[in-house]
Amino acid sequence: MEDLIESILDYVRSDYTDYAIMINGEWGSGKTYFWNNQIKKKIETLKLNGRRFTTIYMSLYGISNLEEISKKIFMETSQLMNRNLRKYMDAHGQTTIPEYAKTGIDMANFFGSATSGNRVDYEEFFSTDDKVLCFDDLERANVDVIDILGYINNFVEHDHIKTIIICNEKELSTKIKNSNLKMKTFIATYLLDKQGELNKADKPMVEKIQEKIEHVFDKAIDYERIKEKLIGETFEYAPQFDYIINGILMRYEPNRELIRFLRENTELIISTFKKSGTRNLRILKHALNDFSKIFEEVNKLYPNTNNRIMQTMLIFTIAVSFEIKAGKITKEKFKNIQDNEEYKSILVSSRVLMDNRQFYIKEFDGNYYYNFKADYRFFKFIEYYVRTRIFDMKIFKADMEAINESPKSKKVPAYKKILVEEYWKLQDDKFTETVEETLEEVKSGELELIDIVKLFEYFIYFSKSNLISNDVKTLKTIFLNGMNLSSLHSKYCPNVDEELSKVVIRDENEYSYEEMKEILERFEELNEQLLEKEYKEKADEIFRCIPMKMEQFYERFDKECTNIPILKYYDSFQIFQRVSCASNEDIVAIKEKLVKRAKENPEVTEEEMENLRKVKRIMDEYISGKDTTIKVVLLREFSKELGEIVEPKNSDGENISSENIEGENNIGNYNDTGEPQI
């Protein structure tokens, strides 16, 4: 790095130059930091003919025309013309004019309210041999790069001003090649068609178009030509990350506890940064800013958190930031992992069962936590914060409560040592004990149904590897019986594929598929039964709100019943009884909700058809022969609407009679007034 600095200073010290120099480096690698903290300061200590050099820095980011560059140069050099402005900057330690202030000064000069009353020192203003121009972010300008370089060439060739250009040539090349690509493709296709080359099969169409674009529009050639004329030397910037990262940490000096922790773990920060495989210091800055928020909240609410946990949080914050923000993965990669236990479960399955579908998580863990042992390696609140920019206090507290749970209450069940923990690290006698305890847990049916299925794949592996004496046939019997018992208390599993992918149920060409097949089929049957049980319980809870808790009924029906056939799972006569006992206003509201739902979700209503027909038949039986009242009229309208839903029309527009419904003559009991009883 010292050699690079000295080479740049040699260029500045040269008596005569008619070329600029370029500093090339990746985005976020610290090029601008290098200019501000090393090059600029050293240039301004140099003297030429008794005068110190003055640096003039301009970022071309977002510049849309050459006039804007001229304005920027004027605003940067205006401090040389206006003594009042210079005095203010000296008094306040300002070395550059903020962009916001430039806008204000520019407008003040325009309206004539910022004149200094001092004469311009033209000798100083016209002097160019003590000025050094620095143009940064060349590839981020919205002006054609050829035009910008031609503009800069005026200063270099005619005025012999020392000029330094900072850019990322890799991105610049991509930008030149991809600019106006649609227009270029259209014109290239048109030219090929006119030349009769479009339909020839001598080479692929894409290749033809690409060659024509390069022939007609290749600005890369123009760039190389003007670069050869303008740029005398190009220096590759290879940053000293240790130095720069230590400089970045200085911004946290006001927070004594945080800076002490960061200084103690500087090597951890540098190591994690290097493991990211990028040179993007900008992402590291953002990650450390995020960690400062995390550190503050943990210290405030959970001050006794273990130092090892804080170190792991630091690693994880930096690692996830790079993985997401550097575009190495999509934001969805970690989204479905809910907690540290699930993260570890994926790791175990990927290592034992060679689950390539979870290859990324295994690589992530192996890369960033290499030689760093920690029980907690995944923090959902941090992942969520980095991914969404929302610090969710509910997720944060759930994570921290799990982390700070007392060791006595954290006894890990045997089955979790297989599904979640790295069981291969157990001593042989402990492994045997864990297997036996897990089998007892399976036999008792106390585990969740989905966990028993996942465990079975591990036990196949143990059996085939001769780690246990049980054969697959015996294991299958144990697990099927355990599944039957488990189904009595388990919850329905809605994301079966996702859960099973964590342990990779192998395909038909692999040895365990046949052994798994019967277990999977039984699981699907039991899981479907659990879904029906869940729907029946939900239906009972929701319909019991009629007629006394109508607001609760409406809220739950809208939120929970839009996409599930809830009417299929509640007795048809009970539905009629409750609807008919509701107020007239609520009868209308319930009818409208059912009609709207039938129109918006016909596939859901299709599953409810049998029960809806029964409700209509019971309703028709009830209102038949009744004196006309408002309620009878409303129920008749209700029945009519149900008819339009459940009774198809024939070609003559007549209803096709619905089939006889079992129990249609046994429609329930009524009180003395003829009202149904609930």
C-alpha cells in the first residue's frame, strides 16, 4: 500500500504531466476512504514553488450532464475565491463544502445575497499547477463515459492539471456493453434482416445479433482509445482491510461498552469479513451499524447475556448481511427457518443423510463458524432485522428467553439429540442410551406425528449402518404403532414437504424409499384425519358464536373460513337451528357472506355442497306452511340463494331436483312457537 501511495505522490510531484492516473477497485472496497484518509492528506502536505497543493474532489454519482460537473468544480473552487467562506471553513474545521450547503450557496449567489464584497484573487484563481482534481464514481454517472473522459481530458491535456480518476472498471465495462441494449438489439436485428443474414442457419441467432451489436455500437473500443490517450497509469487498489476496519470502528468510540466489545473482537470481525469472499466494506459498515442496535437492546433488556452469545451474534449479523446484501442468496433462503433448533436440525440432516437440498445452510455454517464452537448459531430476530429492516421485539424476546433459559430447564429430550443435536459427538454408551430413550418416546406416542416420521429415516440409517441391532421390519412396527398413538394428540402439519425436506426422504432409486413408503402413506392418512379434526373443532367454535356472539362469528368467519370448507364439518341441522335463531339483521348478513364466499371461492363451496343441500332442505321443511312473517320471508330468501348455489339448471332453466337426503324427515325438535331449539 505504501508503494501505491508513493507512486501517486510521484505523479503529483512531477513538473510536467499531460495524462491522468486511474485507481481501479471493486465497489465498497474502500477506495474513497483511501483517498480521504491517506492520499488527500499527503498531497496537501506537498509544496510546489513554495505553495501547498489543493485537492478538489468530485463524485460523479448520478451526474446527468456535463454542466453539473462544471457546477461541482465551481462550488469546490469557490472557497478559493470567497474569503469569508474560507474563514468560516477554517474556523469550523471544514475541508469540503457539504452537498446541501453547495445548493444553498449556489442559489444565494443566483439571487445576489451571498456576495462577499471582496475582490477575486485572479492570480490564485487562474493558478492550476498547485491543484489536484479527483473524479470518483466514474461508472456511476448517468452521462456517457466517453463524453466524461473527453471533458476531463480538457483539464489534463490543455491545463496540465494533475487528475486522479477513481472507478470500478469491471462495472464500467458492463455498463458500456449493456447501455441501450434493447435499442441496439432492435437495430442489429434490422440490419441483419436487410443484409439477408437473419434467416441463415450458419450460426446461432443470439451470436449473430451480439456480433452485429459489437460491430456497430462497440463503445468499448472508443473507451480504450480515449483511455489510452488520457490515462497514463492505472493502479489496482488492493486495500489493507485490517487498517480500514480499525478506522471504521472509530465511529463507535462514544459508546464505551460497544467499542470495548468491538475492539476485543476485531479479529473476529476481520475474519468474518474475509470469509464473506467479498471486498465490500460498505456492507460491513451497515452490518456493524445493525449490530450496534442489537448490542444496545441486548444490554438494556438482557444485561447478563453470555459473552460467547454476543460474539456469535456479531458473527451472524455480519455473515447474514453479506449473504443477503452481496446478492449471494435470495432473501428467502433463511426465511422459513424459525429458530436455532430448526437451524441445527437442518445441519444434522445435511451431514448425516447427505441432504443436498440443504447444501447452502451446511456451507454457510461451515464457512462462518469454522473453528468457532457455539450452541446458538442462528438468531431469528437478527435475520429478520437484516432482511426486512424491522427490529421485531416479539421475535427478539422469544430468542433471548430461549437463550437465557436456566440450564436445569434446558434438559434436551432424547429424540431432539437425534433430530437437532450433533449426536455423533456422544460417547458410545450415551448414544445407545439416547437411542433406547428415543424408541421409548416413539412407542409411547408422546412425540408429534411429523417428528416420528423424521426419526424413522434416521433409524433406518442407524440400522443399515449397524449402529443399532433393530432390523428395519421391527422398527417399522414400533414406529407405526407410535404414530397411531401420536395421532390422538398431535397437531395437523400443514407444511409437510418443508418439514420432510429437512431430513430428505429419499427417492425411489435409493435404498430407504421402500422402507419409508409405508410410513409416509400412514402419515398422510393420519395427517388428513388431524386436519378434519382441526376443522371440526374450528367449525364448532365458530358456529357456537351464533346467535349470541355475532361480532366474534363475523370476525373469525372472515379471517379463518375464506379458504377452508368449514360448512362441511358442522352438522347441517345445527347450522339451520343457529341461523334461524339469529336476529333478522344477522340472518341477512350471514346469507350475504355465504353468497359472496360461494362466488369468490367456488372450489371451497364445492366441498360443502352436500351439507348446503341438507341445510336448504331443512330450511324449506321448516318454512313450509308457516304464516308469513319477516323471519319466514328472510329464510325463504336465504333458501332461494342457497338453491342458486347448490342446484344446477337444466337446458330449460329449471332446477334439477337434488337427491333424497338421508334423515330429511327427521329435521329436529321445535318449541311451542314453532322455532327450532338450540
